[in-house]
Amino acid sequence: MKISTKGRYGLKAMVDLAFNSINDSVTLKSISQRQNISEGYLEQIFSSLRKGGLVKGKKGSQGGYVLAKSMNEITVGDILRSLEGDLSVVEVDEEQIVKEDRLDGCIRNNVWDKINSSINKIVDSVTLEDLVINYNSVVTSNYMYYI
């Protein structure tokens, strides 16, 4: 499994959206400028995120995007699955399992299933709120005060 640019940029854009949308919607143009991501590419990303039920679009002069759920209800896994689909390193369907020999079954049970389980456990344990809190502490610790 390899996370594509769409997944990486989408995660980055969601953190930006959560960080900057405390009381208001955020435009793709502003995310594009802050994160140096093409606005057109963000439109594709946010279309997938909207279909995944993670963001809502607002039309009009005060338009933009807001989170569809609370930051603590959205996990990294939710975001990546909306953009990447299944996060398995080796995709195995039920038909393949029925046809596999003992060695294939042994490898699937002891390697692929464990890797997939570990990946899902990690991405489902980190929330958007966790990332925003961590990012906020990094941003605020970079200020230098002079007297």
C-alpha cells in the first residue's frame, strides 16, 4: 500500500480546514494558498471528502467548507479511506480465500492480515482533533517573544 498524493494532500487540507474553521467556513482558495496545493486538485479532493460525509459545502459569498462532524469524530482512517479506498496492502476477496492453498492461507493469516490490522488500528486511533492539537502546539511554540 502506498498513500497517493491525493491522500496526503487531503489529510493536510483537512487539518488546515479544521484548524481554520473554528467559527466560519473555509474557502478552497485559502487552503490552496496556505498549503501550496492547486485549487483545482483541492476541488477533486473535497468532492471525495463530501461524498464520504466528512465535509459540507456552503454556497454563496460566505461560502466554503466546514467539517460535517466534530473533529474528534473524524479519524485519519476515515479521511484516507474516502480518498484512497481500502487501505489493505494486499487485497483478498472471499473468492480468492476459497481458492487459496494452505501456504497462501498461512501467509495471509500471519502476514497480510496482521499488516492490514496494524495499519487500520493506527489510522483509526488518530483523530483530526489529535492532529489539530499537535499542529497548534507546533505553531504556537515557534513564536519568539522579545522584550
